[in-house]
Amino acid sequence: MKVYTSKDCQRCSELKEFLLSEGISFEEISIADKRALVELRRRGIMPYTPILQVSFFFFTPRELFVHDKLDKTRVRNFLTLRK
């Protein structure tokens, strides 16, 4: 599992804190890394953070947040896609 982040991203912090509180380990990847940016674009994903990668699925802020609040139920559902 990966979380793509950017500097000074409050939503990124919120997602990471939630995952840690759920006991979920993840790899954090900064989109400042050009390789990460290229990988996201290659997959057709706009680099708006945070982006949660679960297996082969990518979830953007649009799927993770509702009215600027992390949708914890939805994120828990996404986590069931882990292999």
C-alpha cells in the first residue's frame, strides 16, 4: 500500500494518521519525486494529493474525501482490496 503525498498537505496528514490509527502500514511517496509523478501520469492519474494506492487501485481526494472530511468508511472499504 502506498500513499502519495505533497509538502504541507493537510489531507495527506489526515489520511496517514487514520491509516496508522487503524494499524495499517504503508509506503509514503512524495510527488516531488519525478519518478512518482511520471508513474502517476502514466496511469492517467492527476497528481492531486493524497492518493491512496491499494493493490492496483488508485484513489484520489475525490474518492477519499467528502466535503473536505476524510470518509473513513469509504477508506476502510478500499482497504479490503488489499491482497
